[in-house]
Amino acid sequence: MALVELQNVSKQFTKGEQTITPLDHIDLHIAEGEFVSLMGPSGSGKSTLLNLVSGIDRPDSGSIVVNGTDISQLSRGKLADWRAKNLGYIFQTHNLIPVLTAYENIELPTLLLKQTAQERQRRVQLAMEAVGLSDRADHYPRQLSGGQEQRVGIARAIVTHPKIVVADEPTGSLDVNTSQQIQVLLQRLNQQLGITMLMVTHDTEVASIASRQLRLDQGKFVDERSSTSTFCEGGQSDA
Amino acid sequence: MLLPWEYGVRNLARRPIHSGLTLFALTTVTLLIFVVVGFIRGLERSLAVSGDPNVMLVYSLTSEENIENSSISAQIPDLLAASLSATVKHFGITHHSPELYLGSRVTTADQSPGLGLVRGVTPTAPLVRRTVRMTEGTWPQPGEVMVGRLAATKLGVPTEVLKIGNQIEMEGQAWQISGTFAAEGASFESEIWCDLSDLQTATKRQDLSLVAMLLKDRTASSEVDLFCMERKDLELRAVRESEYYQTLQQHYRPVRILGWLIVGLVATAGIFAGLNLMYGALAGRIRELAMLQVLGYKRVAILVSVVQEGLVLASAASLIAGTFAVCWINGLTVRFTMGAFALRIDSLAILSGCAVGLLLGILGALPPALKALHASVAINLKAV
Ligand SMILES: Nc1ncnc2c1ncn2[C@@H]1O[C@H](COP(=O)(O)OP(=O)(O)O)[C@@H](O)[C@H]1O
Ligand SMILES: [Mg+2]
């Protein structure tokens, strides 16, 4: 069984008279350790899909099973607990809290887990090492460069050792050089630490670091390419 | 799980000028509340401690409730002493105090005339007026007066003007101040006391305003009542002193209601100061609050943290205002029609001041926080 299984998932939005269907009966399977990138035109529903997998939003129909739990059935409170334990979220604009230091920002999600202070400290330090920012622990976000801020954002997403990390255009607001460093980092996290990732991007070069590339258009996946995985859109195969 | 405490506190430093101004506004509001409640409590206390339940006042039936208008014959005290067994008597001295009480223009050493409350008394007065203690100097001899702790406030002059040895002028005569006295906050403190017969001579009166009697016990008052009823020809009325001041309290009810009304209005204004801060503070933080929810923080936790922010500011305001009130406002004296009294920052004043202060923080933070958390996380993540 795959780590993430979306079955027959639909999502609609109504704006006045108009109804948009960004996700129209979609199936998606992601195996543990996979790195999936998601591309598509602006407004095609990439963020919507990401939010469904993250348990931030609910599908209109279909089921979303992550690590054996159907998260589309969970209550709001249960979803929050589920996110704390299972999800890492990397934002386009990192969303760091300006009044907290890099260390405190990274520590934030660990405060939701039942851990000893020692274990917490160890995890935060590990996460900082993983993104190469151990020497910036006491810096506030405004004292960091854009790339460093995104590294803190990534460390915050992996510090709880989540089942899956999602990223919504993680390099979207970075210059080319910094973007490449972040790509290398994400790839390394996937390959060395085995972190399962689902990443939205509009940049084909960024998408190419993934082991499987998906393209979303008109509510459906189109033109799926896979470099290593045996998964396909229909999802009949299994790991 | 709650957000770390530092988050709430440091958020206040994000917009330091804004937070500073709000702190100032909240402090002012809380301080105003301390002043008004202190005023009400001071007034209440001055009237409450003035009434001794064991003291009976006998004065003329025709004077309505105003003792200043009362006139009774100078023989009444002896007559009462001879007819009643209810009055305390020790070593042959009846514990009653014949008094002449009037409002009079008083000119002080600095030439400013003011309306003073003057009471002509005999040396038995302190036996009945048991709260009265001399604080300095000596009991007034003919041509002398002693002044209450708040007499200067009542006259609207600085305290030094009424210090021992100074002269005052009243009833067309010069008087020397021989002593000062206090009365545990009772209304006597705003009065000027002198020798009864001295005052009678100066005012060319032979009558009295009232007799105050110390009763053996509370039930003895019925005997005095009965006497006044049987001797209709004397046209006397008897009132327990505590009841007399309770009636006065009734008169000041509108003032007290007005006071509490002001507390309410000022508090409302304060809530808007709090609201303004928190709306402003949270407007730019919509995405951040959504991000916290993505991490797994529940809305209650975020709500608590935001309220914490308001509370930190409100607590600081209460602390500053409270310190200020206790150090500088407590005991501040106020002139009033029936005398003068001291503002009283007692436990109730502290409690209501701080409660209102903290409420300002909570009520100011709740609506903006609820608003920020109302929309869905997915939408708020897109906020700029
Ligand atoms: N909460 C919402 N309410 C209404 N329409 C929405 C909402 N979220 C997204 N949409 C619409 O759904 C479509 C897909 O949005 P999104 O998933 O953000 O696209 P993108 O692929 O650019 O990330 C867009 O047309 C967007 O306007
Ligand atoms: Mg998007």
C-alpha cells in the first residue's frame, strides 16, 4: 500500500455564478520515499491538491488515505493533531515568525509533540545541520538572507520527522543561484534521509529533481512522466 | 498545546509605538477608574464611619433632616440626663455632648474666606464622639479652636494655613488654632471645633443644635424615642447617628450611580483602545496565524496566545496605574458639600481597577482574534 492514496478526489469552488473544478475525480498514489513534483498552469489546482494532502482543506468527494488514515474523515481538531505528527509544510514565502529566532522557529512544531526537552533540542539541532544553518541559530529572520530563511522553513518542515513533506513553490521567490541550492538541499533530504515529498513548482528545471513529475490541467493529470518510479496515474501498481 | 509565551510577549515589540500608545491609553483608563472608584469608596467610607450605632442624636423636630437648622433649648441636655437611664454614666459624668453646629464664613491667615463647618463643644464631646483623637496641640480654651485633619481641604486652603498658632477669623472674631484632631475618616475631620459657650457668645445664641448621647447599648434607643414622643411640647426628634448618616448616603446615591456610570463609560473607551491595538496587530498577521494552524496548533491555542498579548499589555497598565493610585491618589483629599473626604484606594478599588484593566486586554483581543481565525486556513494562507 502506498503512503499517500487519493481515490476519486474532486474539489469544486463556486465564485458567484461560476463553478470551478480544479480537481475532477483524481487518483494519486505516492510511495514512501518518493519525490513527486506537480506542475501545471497557474490556477490549475496545484495548491488545492497540496492542501488536501496536507489536511488543510477537505475534498468534496473521494478519499485521501495517508499512512493508513483516511484524513478526509477526521474532525478539525483531529486533523490538527494529525498534521503535527505527520506533515511538514514548506511555504513559498517561508512564513517564519519574525519575533522568533531561527532556532525558535524550527522548534515551534516540536512543541506540539510529547518529547523531552533534550529530545526536542536534539531534533532541532539535527534539522539545522541538515539544512546547513547550525551557525545561525540565534539569528532572527530579518538577519537572514532569502535563501537562509527558506532553509529555516525547510528545517521547520522536517524537524518532527513527518511522514510526508509538501512544498508549495519552495523556490518561487528565490533568485536562480539560491533556487539551485535549495533544489540540491531538497533532493538530498529525499535521497539521504528518505523523506517523502510532494512539491508544487511551475519551473521545469526544479521539477526535474523529482523522481516523478505530474502535470495538472483542467482538473486532471496529463502527460505524466516518471524517472524511477513504477507508479502511474491509474495507480494499479504497488510498492 | 499552547504557543510559547515569548511569542505573545515579543509580538508586542513588533509595533513598539503602537503598543506604547496603547499602554498609555490603557494606563490612563485604568487610572481614571481607580480615581472614580477611590472617590466613591472615600465618600462611602466617610459617611459610614461617621455613624456610631451607639450614639443617639437629639435635635429639633422642625429642622427636617438638617442639623444645621436645628435649635433646641440649652436646658435639654440636663433634662435628658435627669429623665433617662439609657445614657452611659461614669464617675458621675453623663456621656452626652451638647453641641452648636453651624456653617460659617471663615477667613484664614492668607485672607481667603471659605465656608467652614464649626462645632461648639464641651470637654465631654470626645466621650461621645469616640473616633475623635487629638493629633497635636491642646484642647481649645476660650478664643481658641482646634481643626480637623481635612478642615483645610474643606476651606480650600493649604494645610499649613491651619497650623497651630495661626489665627483664623469667624463670626466677627479672631480665633487662635490650639490643636488638630483626626476622627478615623469620619466627617468631623472637615470641621473646626471650639468651646461651646465661646461660640454661643460669638454668635449671640443661647440655644443648641443637638445633643449627642452615648447609649449603654443599642436597645436603649427606644427609651430616648419614647421620651421624645411623650414630651411633644419639647418638639424633639431622636435619631441613631448611624441612621442619620445612612440617610445622607441616600442623598449621595445619584453621585455614586454617576460614579459607577463613569467607570462604565471609561471602561468602554478603554476596550476600544484595546480593540484598536489588536485589530491593527492581527491584520498583518493573518498568514502567520494560518501557518501556525498548518503546523498543527489549534485555534484555541492561537486565541489564547493572542489574548495573552492583550493581557500582558493590560497587566502592565494595571500595575502602573495601580502603583500610581496607591502612592499618589490614595488619601488625596476632596472638598464636598458636607465636608471633605479622602480618596480611598482600598481593596475594592484595586480589585475593580485591575479587573477592568485586565478585561480591557481580553475583550480587546478576542474579536480581532476570532475574526482572524474565522476564515479557512487555505484562504488565510494566501493573505498578503
Ligand atoms: N478557497 C477558494 N475559494 C474559491 N476559489 C478558490 C479557492 N481556492 C482556490 N480557488 C480557485 O481554484 C483554482 C485553483 O487554485 P490553486 O489550487 O490555488 O491554483 P494553483 O495551481 O495556482 O496553485 C483557482 O481558479 C482559484 O481561483
Ligand atoms: Mg498555488
